[in-house]
Amino acid sequence: MAPNKKAVEEKRQRKREYDRKRREKMKNDPELRREQQLKERLKYQKKLQKKQVKLVSDMTARERRECRKKRRAASKKWYWKEKAKALQKETEAGQTGNSSVTPPQQSSASKMQHILKLAERRKRKRMENIRNEMGII
């Protein structure tokens, strides 16, 4: 029998809370923090030796562009996610007590989707123009 969804989610939530407290404890204790930083450095050095991590100076121009593109996309995604969280908190605060806060006409999540669709459309159109100029169908 499949496990109950709520039970699984509660277990995940407890684990997240435990991990959050553990990280907070490490951040506050200088000795534990130094140990953790040392472990992180060692892991990074091992990855460098195994060639799992590539330095920017070792990348080709194309790889650098691709890496920057991924970073920009991740940054944009994070920005909109944080904005949605702030909006959610704002609307919750408005519902519980202060009703003077009026919700925006369009939620930031749908706004983000709209912006991403527009960007995708622009990209498609740009590629289409490039293909037409080159004579590729």
C-alpha cells in the first residue's frame, strides 16, 4: 500500500525543520562553522581534481556564455519566487487583520509565467529571423 501523502509531507517538513535548526546551530558556533567550511573546501578540491568542476578561466567562450545564461535564468526564477512569497505574506496579512492592503490585479506567479512566455516567443522569433537570413528552412 502506498504511504499516506500527508504523512510523507509531514515527515519531509520535520526533516527540513531539523536541518534548518542544525545549520543555524553550526552558523552560531564558530568551531562548528570552521569545521563545516573546511569540509566544504575539501569537497570542492576533490571535485576539481576529478574534473567535475570547471573553472571559468578553463571554459571556452561558448561554455562561458551558456553558463552565464543558466545563471541569469536561475536568478530570474529565484527573484520571481521571492516576489511571490512576499506577495503571499502580504495578502495573508491583509486577510487576517489589516484589510487596507489591496491585492494586485495580477498575481506575480501569473505575471512571471506571462513574462517567460513573451521571452520564449521573442527567442523563437529571433531564431526564425536568423534562419530566414541564412536561407535555412
